[in-house]
Amino acid sequence: MPVPDSALSLRGVVKRYGAITAVAGLDLEVPAGTCVGLLGPNGAGKSTTMRLLTAQAIADEGAIEVLGYELPGESKQARAEMGVVPQLDNLDTTLTVEQNLIVFSHLYRVPRPERREAIERALEIANLRDRRHTRVDELSGGMRRRLLIARGLVHRPRLVLLDEPTVGLDPQVRQELWALIDRLRSEGISILMSTHYIEEAERLADTVTIMSHGKVVAEGPPAALVAEHAGGEVHEVYGPPARLAEIEAEAQAAGRRTRRTGTSVTIIGDFSGNGGPAADGVQRAANLEDVFVLLTGEEIA
């Protein structure tokens, strides 16, 4: 079938669980060949969105299209052409690395003549060739996460859904996974990546979609979102709670937006030459985390 301009699109999607509306009129699009980062605090609707895209949940309202297929009616065809990397590790720990990939090459109906090449390619992408005969329960957390990604790639999908791909991993292992995800991006594979690591989205995603209360509150390239909502620089001040409260009050009285993070107050906007809190802190470049907290509140998923 023809390659659609969008790898996936949701239009006016609503999903309710009893009295709770998890997704409230969601519009979301992943242009073909791009990586979109999906950010949001706990309860924003990210996990429900992923479930809708794999037809594990059925929308109450709206339209969902994945790789040109309409869901839920054509979900089987869509799943055959997408790779899914779940947040929870559900590998078969009694099998080896290679055996896990063999099982999924059968499940994804990779043609027999292509199966060996597909498995070798998945092992190479995930840098697991020298671990092919190792049982999964003997792998490190980072290796298991790489195997999860390899498993989702064994059938050469056009779209990959990454649900919190580096959750629970230490910074060094996270860097390895970033390199792997960046390779997929460079190969033109469409990616929707749900993550609560804001630096991850800022580094890997072509565009970022920020959700709150089941809706999109901002979307665009990370740098453009930072420029639009936080400007080029912010002023960060550290100190005791009483002093931080004073600084917040001063900044807000001057019409500045602020965000409190632990033992600091971040003031959006350049205070140079304006007196006040400039003497108490430092100027730094604004980042996507500033935007995230401004738009969704202090709680980070």
C-alpha cells in the first residue's frame, strides 16, 4: 500500500474509564520518518494513548489511523507493520537472546528465507551478537532493554512505539540506548517515544508533544518550544525557603513567571539590569524542562 504522509494520527480521540476521562479530545500526529517525544506528568494520558495505538484499548470517540490503517478495525494489519517496545520487561527469561528473537520472527510472520537475516540484523542493531546464546536471566538491565528493542525490530517495522524506553536504567546505560534510538531515527523509521526523561526527548525527538489532562498543551521542535515559552535565558536562584518565597513574590509582582524546583526558584526572563533577584542567583540557558513545568505544573511523570 502507498506510504502515508503520517505514520500515525489521532483526531479528537476520547477514552473514558467510568467517570475518569483519561484522554480528552486528543489530536496527535507523527509525520512519517520522524521521532516524536510524548511528555506529560502522571495521569496525563500517555500510557492510555499507547494502548489505543496498539488496540489494547478502544477509543470512545474520535479517529485513529496507523500506517494508513484505521483502528480498531484494521489493528491487526497495523500491528504487523509496527514494532512495540513496552515499558515493562516481558522477555522470556528461560530462553536465550537468539531464541527470543526466533520466537518473535515467527509471531511477526517473517518469511522463512528472510528469518536468519532478520535476526542477525536485530542482533547487530542492538549490539548483542556476542550474547546470542546467553539466557535472558543472565543479562544486565541495559542488555535486556536492548533486546526488547531488537525484538520490536525483527520484522523491519515502519513505525516503532517506545514506551519509556530507558526507565529504571543508570545514566551510562541510558546513553547506550540513546545511541540505539538515534540510529533508528537516522534510518528513517518513524518513532513515537513516551518518556519522563525530558533530556531524552530534547536530545532525540524531532518534535515534542506535551500532554496534560488527556490533551495536548504544546507541540513543536524542542528549541522552538523553549524559545516560545521560556525565551533564551532564565534566572535560577538557590536559598532558604523564606528567601525563595520573597524572590517569587518579587518576580511575580514584576510580571515574571516562576517555577519552584526543590531548593531553587527559576524566573523566566532576563533580569540583568533590572535589580532585584539578579544578585542572588545565576543566569542560564532555558531548557525543555522549564517549558514542561510551566505548562503542566511541578509534578514530573
